[in-house]
Amino acid sequence: MTSNQKNNSRVDHGLVFVLFLLFISSCIAIYSAQSTGQYGGNFLIMQVVWYAIGIGIITAVIRLDSDQLKKLTWYAYGFGVALLAFLIVAPSSIAPVRNGAKNWFVIPGLGSIQPSEIVKVFIILGLARVIFDHHQKNQIKTIQSDVWLLLKIGVVTMVPLMLVIQQDLGTSLVFIAIMLGMIFISGISWKILVPIFGTVISLIMVVFYFVLKKPEFLKKYFGVDEYQFGRIYSWLDPYNYQSTTGFQLTRSLLAIGSGETTGKGYGTREVYLPESHTDFIFSIIGEEFGFVGASILISLFFLLIYQITKIGMETKNDYYTYLCVGVICMITFHVFQNIGMTIGLLPITGIPLPFISYGGSSLMGNMLAISLIFSIRYHYKKYMFSTTT
């Protein structure tokens, strides 16, 4: 067998195939969405360009083994935190305020870049490094060592979280989802986790009670703005707010519901829906391809998660396993939250559908995450089956 054949055998062709199907699905949906959207740009061409850049990212990262990834981790993490900090103080000429928030850098020739999308992957790298190093240094587990690990995980997550939470609630939730998944896989004793998570869940329930029953208390003592309550109210009763904060949700429900079993047919759209090429791309698929088309798309995400899970279980490297868990948490939360908000199960947070929604920053973040999985497969196959290192 030649060297090239050996290299090709270490590329996960199943993962490549699933990504190709997601790419085709994205192109089909975006082309239809842009034909009746509120913008005049050709988003399909730009999405293809971003996918091509994403392939370049995979090609570069796939060569990095675990030692190289570990060495680069804190440089990448520090760079990401610096970007988020600079975004807050950057002048409006390069970081304009959009919809009341500063989430984007405007780069001439490239368009808008949202650094928090890339930082998600840097958090995964940081948490995997922290957990792996901790277990290497603490072979014997104790309550004290578990508490120390939990604190380290919290610090790595909270530093970037505090920089984005005021500007982007959706991204903040992704950070938290990644952190929770990594905590569960870290081996921290349930004697510590149960009371902590029990307390957090209780606090969430208390806050939810005050939002519904006594919002004036939160306004007076915590300075919560009225529009933030509107998101909750329009989620619980969208048709009572369909002329304001509930407009997108009611239109999304109408679009998906009208698609019925098999949809109205490609390009046959009757429901106008703002931002249909980005956050509400699933609504387009539901209207045009119905329950069948939406189910096929969801099945593709199941296949993607299955491929990543299989790689994570096959590798004998704990560090690689932690990376796989982080990527799974990131993608799964995105899919669950995006589809959930389009069908009214969850509040609208502006989280895109991975690999499907239009957006260069989102796609680059997802492709960077997937490139870590390609790297894991590339290198663990080398160690398992070749006679050389």
C-alpha cells in the first residue's frame, strides 16, 4: 500500500459524506430562501465560498496531532478572549451596533465576522486540555481534586462568557451547554454535581416564576428591560404578540404547518418569513418539503452525531474523547435550539442551524470544530494500524 493510500484510509469517508449531504441541503434551502427574502444578495454563492474556506480549514487542522493541539490551545484561547474584549471597545466603524448589540467585526472584502462563533471551539480546546491535564496530575480522585477541577472548568468558560453574555444570549447558552457536557464527561463526583445542579435548576425555576408572575420585581431590583420579558411572553403566547415580538414565531409555525406531510414543492413558498436564509432556514425546509423533508434533515444531524460519537469511542486517547464530547455538545445544542425555536418549543435566541443556515462566521466555527474530529480520526488510525508513529 502506498503512502497516499494509507493517508486516504485515515480520512473518515462517512463523515465526509454526511457533510456533503448537509452542504447540498444548505445550498438548496438558501437558494429558495433568497428568492423571496428581504435581501438582494446572492447568499448561495457566498455560502459555497465559505464552505470552500471551511475545507481549507479542515485540510490545515487535520495534520495537527494531540500534542500540537495542546500546544496551540492557550494561544488560540487567549486570542479568542482578546477578540471578544476588543469587540466591546472597538469603534463603531469596525464593530457597528446591530439590533442593539456589538457582535460583529466588519472586514473590508470579507464582510462581517462574529468572533464568538470561533471562540466556541477555543473553549472546547481549553476545557479538553484542562480536564486531561488535571487527570494526568491527579491519578487518585478526591473531593478536593474534583472541586478544583470544577473551578478550573468554570473559569475557562466564564472568562469568554462574561464578555458576550450582555450582547449575545444565544452564544452564551452554547458556551454553557459545552461546559455542562464537559463537566459530565470529566469524571467529577456526583456528590458534588447533584447539589450544584439542583440549586441551579431551582434558581431558574424561581426566576421563571418572577418573570411570569412578578416582572416588576425584576425590573426594580435587577434592572431587567421590558423587551427581555417580551421574548418569554411571545414564546408562551405568540399569537397575542404576532404583530411585534411574536411575528417571526407565528410565521414560522404557519410555514412549517402548511407544509404538511410532503410540502408544497421546491420554490413554492407562500409564507413570508424574515431572516429565512439564516435563523429560520428550517421553516423553509418544512414548508417546501414537509414533514418528510424535515425528518430527512434531522436524520442527517443524527448521522453526524453518530459519526462523531463513534470516533470518540474508538479512540484510545482521553484528550481526543474530551474534544469529541465538546463538539457533540456544541452541534447538538445548536440543532436542538434552532429547530426548537422554529416550532415554538423553545424561545427565539438567534442561534443558526449548523451547516445549513447562511453565515460565514457560523459555518467557519462549525467547520473548525469538525476539523478537530477529522484530525482525531486521522491520527488515531495511524497509531492503531500502522507500524510507525
